[in-house]
Amino acid sequence: MTKITLITGAGRGLGRNTALSVARQGGDVIITYRSSAQEAQAVVAEIEAMGRKAIAFQLDSSDVTAFTPFAERLRTALRETWQRETFDRLVNNAGYGEYALIEKTTEAQFDGLVNVHFKGVFFLTQALLPLIADGGRIVNLSTGLTRISYPGYAAYAAVKGAVEVLTRYMAKELGGLGIAVNTVAPGAIETDFGGGVVRDNPELNKQFAEITALGRVGVPDDIGPMIAGLLSEDNRWVNAQRIEVSGGQGL
């Protein structure tokens, strides 16, 4: 049976690359997007051009009240598109960057990061659990900044650290269903994340490249295929792990 993967925030960046990588490996894909329906539909079209099925849903990952109705829409789509009651793999990718030194961080900035990166991941996964097939997979996205520090990312990294702890608890509690849960922690990547700060700031790009063993920052093609591989049956025994994909950043 074809595996179905749901990837949040997959209209662009790492989410988009992961969706395409899953499709290239023969999977079908459900993506969510927050605001750009056009970008999301472009991803759907790319996946369909590979001969795979794909659909896109609008979802604000910070709005917990939206998760139950989303789960119901998803249940209907699974029946209509795949004649199934469940999907197989969840990638909690949706997120954004926020740069501010600790002394300058506002409560609104802090709450925004918590709501998307931690509270959203916790309660969206909770809402979707009845729809995840036994033996499924969950991947939560973290960051290399939970292991090394860079001024201005304290709140963002701290929230991602909470996700890493949550991953271990998910793995423990969902193990009885055969669901493996892992964290993928990318290093600095050239995307539009955080306003394209790594991609478009030559000095910052150079700084991260200099502290990376392989001598450069990452690109989406370094991450998406790795996540797709982690979701495969070849890695079914990998569970409760934080896997950093950074080219050896900060060694």
C-alpha cells in the first residue's frame, strides 16, 4: 500500500523539498500552508507530475482551535482520495524564524514562537493521532541551535529544545502503536526562512560556513531527502533520536 505523508508548512523551503523527496520515493503527500495557496498548489502540481497523489490544506499552525476541524477535513479527504481512514507519516515542519537578543525579546515574539513551534506541534499531533496508522512515523523539526548557540536565537532555540524533549515522550507513549518518533535538527540552511537571513546575508553565510566541517552552509536538497529516508521502512528501528543534519556545524 502506498504510504501517505502529511507535511506541515510545505509550500516552500524545507517542507517543499521534503514533500518532493517523499514523492520521488513513491509516496503520496498531503501538505499544509499558512498563507500562500499559489505556492502550495505549485508543489501539488509538481508531485502530481511525478504520478503521485497530493492535496493541500490551509492551516495556521499557531491556531489550536483550527486543529479539530482540520482533522475532520483530513478524514474526509483520506476517504475521498485514498479510500482510507488513516495516513502513515507526519512531519511537523511548519515554522518561522525570529531574531532578537534576550534583552530585546518581547512577550509577543516569545509567545509566537511557542505557539507555532511547540504548542502547535503538541496539539496538532494530538488531534491527528486517531488518523495515524499503527506502525507510522512522526518527524519533528528542530535546529542545530539547540546544540550550539548564536546570539539572537535564544527564544527560538529554547522552544526547539522543548520539541526535542517532546519527541522522546512521544516515542515512549506511542511505541505501543508501533509509531516511531524522531527529531531532525538542520544546521544553517539557505532558504527564505527568517527572511532569508542565511541565504541572503553573505557575512552570516560565511560565518556559519567557517564553523562547518564540510565548509559550507546547507541547501534544501541536503535535508528533504534525509527526512524522506528517515520515514522509510529502511529506518524503522530508528526511534526517539535527535538527528542533526548540519554538515558538521560547530564541531
